[in-house]
Amino acid sequence: MCIFFFVDEVTRDFIPNIQDPETRKARLIPWVPADLTSVDYFQKEPDVSFFQVSYINLTEREREREREREREREGRTESEEIEREKERYIFVTN
């Protein structure tokens, strides 16, 4: 027969990486009841420029990927591609 003496309470933090008090309260609702009726639940949407910048970055990445594919098809190195871009830039600016 084995007798155990429980001295310390064993607990578990169900959301160990959340430090913000409001977020912790919301995430702990399944285990700890909380009154969050005073919290504004409307989502704040970002400005339109946020989406435009994301789109621009996406299209720029797509252009870069297309350049890489074209370079691979033609067997050019990156330094040759840089020279080609310089020539293209000089041609456009003149």
C-alpha cells in the first residue's frame, strides 16, 4: 500500500503564451467563467492602403518569380540578368 501526501496544488496554464489580460480572459472562458459584455466585439478593419500595399508586394513577387523562371529557361546566370536589367533600364530612360 502506498500513501501520497498532496502538499502543492497542481495546475495547468491552458494558454501559456498569452500575456494580454483581456485576451487571456477571453481564451480561458471554456475553463473559467468571465463577464466580457463590456468589451467591444467589433472588428476594426485596416485602411484600404493596407490591402493595396499587400497586392503590390504580391505582384512584385510574382514578377520576380517570372523573371527567375525565364532566366532558368534561357540558362542565364544572375549576373547576366543584372546586366540585362541595366541595359533595359538605360534603353527605357534614353
